[in-house]
Amino acid sequence: MTVQALQPREARHHTGAIVRSRRFATQFEMDGHILTLGVEPGVRGGLYYLPSVPKFDDGTPVPREVAAGLQSVIEEVERFWGHWPEFRATL
């Protein structure tokens, strides 16, 4: 399985990323850096807003290979939790 539950609403993806779901935000953690993404409630899952140039909360740029897989990691974790997320890009 590509996703492992760590705690309620926290899971590790096989890439090493940890996804934590909160009510209106989700934290994506990779190599000790955290990226907080805004989420609105959706019909079958959350509506995620992905930045066009993502930076971790500490200002560090998200590496290109991590940014390229960000949506798919979140989608796999959300589906593991039984949700079907939607994604929007922000400028």
C-alpha cells in the first residue's frame, strides 16, 4: 500500500511525505519542511488551492520534483481516507 495511517487524519505516503488534514487546511511535510495548503469543504472531498510557485512555510522553495508530485500525493492520501479532492491553482 502506498499510504500508511500514522494518527487520525495523518498519513505517510510511500514518497516519505506526511499529510495532515485539518478543518480548513492541510499540511504537507517533506524532509522536515511543512507546506500549509488552504482547503475548502467540497461535495466529495476538499477543494485544494495549490500555489503556482510553492514554497514551504519557512520560505524555502519546494523542489521541482516534490512540487510535480504534490497533487498526486495529496490525492492518494485523500482517497485512502475515502475522499475525492478537487484542485485549483493560485497565482
